[in-house]
Amino acid sequence: MATKKFMYLNRRSSFGTVYAIESLEVVLIAAAFEQDVSLAFMDDGVYQIVEGQETDGIGMKNFSKTFHALGDYDINKLYVSKESLEERGLSESDLMPLVYEDEDDDWEEKPSVKVVTNDELKAIMSEQDVCLSF
Amino acid sequence: MKFAIQVNEGPYQHQASDTAFQFAKAAIENGHEIFRVFFYHDGVNNASRFTLPPQDDRHVVNNWASLDIKNAEGEPELVVCVAAALRRGMLDESEASKNSIEGNNLHPAFRISGLGQLIEAGIQCDRLVVFGD
């Protein structure tokens, strides 16, 4: 089967609507298809990977831990909009320390999250074959 | 060109499904192929055969059914995501009986399947067009 570049664009926060969790469900299924997968987080989507989410008080499933599993599925390109973080008073240190093991570099643990400007994100998006927006 | 379409919103509350339908219809009329339409999120509600809009309004579900999008085996290629559907009470006969529920509401022009069908459509088609908000 052909390999294409798939990007999953996340623009909404974890809770309030179902988009975030159902996007993650697509990403996990997509992992089985051995495509070149990347994720982008912009607008309120940056809240999805903020560290220390706690959902006990709202009766919703805390699926944020699932992001830590992405590295094991060879999904290790998570781009975060710098402008979207700044607009919300957030910085990279507020995000979950998501990592993957690089098989080409003696399985060294490396960060999956990369903060990029919207201009850089635009260039990355234009390289994609398929872009799914959630 | 070979198109796949993803519909992320339900009927009537949002126009996304209407726009997607108009796009699919125009594509077919202009000689393009609609390989598959995949209904996700609240988009699964576009497949309810119990949908009864007032007579002077468009019928979103029947509009989709009228496109008669099928594969070579004659199966519908209006595909409803199983996880999203079950969560929202959209059931075909098989899912209803598996879960000991009487009755089912999936329109026969649609079929229920997994998210893999969305990814496969993305791989197979020249373009995957997402309709939502």
C-alpha cells in the first residue's frame, strides 16, 4: 500500500466538544496503516497536550495520558503553534513531556513535541498529502 | 478525480452535511468519482432512517441516499463510523441484535464500519475533503 503524509490538525480543547478524543481515536487506528503521520495543535487545540489535566470533577474520561502512547506507535511528529501557545499565556514548559525512542539512534529517548511558528506550520501543512482537521 | 469525503457534523444543526452533499453531487455530475463518504463525530446522525423533516425542507438523509454511492460489490460507500455511531445510538440490525436492542435506525443506503475505512479512503483517493465546522 502506498505511503502518504497524513496530518491530523487539532484545533479544539480536550473537553467541551468530542472532537479531541475522536481525533485521537482516528490517529491510533491510522497507526496500523503505516503511513507517515504527524499531528498539529493550534488554536484551543494546544490545550489537548497541556500537562496535569484532571477530570474527576467533570465526569469526563481523562484521555490525555493516551498521548504518551503515541511514541510507541511511531507517531513522533507533534507540531504546536507558537502563536497559539502565546495567545493563551502558555509556553512549551506547560506541555506534557511527550517522547519517543529513536530506533536509528540506539533507541535514544527524544522529544516528540516541536513548537513551531504558524509560518513554519504552514510550510509543513503544504507538504502533506492528506490533512484531517478536527 | 477520485474523491473521498468526510462529514463531521449532523444534519440540520450545521450546514456541513448539505455542503458536502452538494459537493459530492456536483463532482459526480462532472464525471468525478466519489470513492467513499465517511460519516464521523455527529455526522453519523446523517444516516438515520427515522429522519422526518417538514415537507418544505430538504431531506438530508434521502439526499445522501439518492447519490447511490456503491462499490463494485454493490455495498454502500456511505460509511458510518462504528464507534461514533454506537455512542450516539445509531444502529444497524447487526449491532442492535449484538447488543440485545430491539429495532434499528440505520438507513439501508448506508453501512457501519470502522475508522480504518477513513484512512484507507485517504490513501486510495486523490483528495480527501473534510466537511465540518
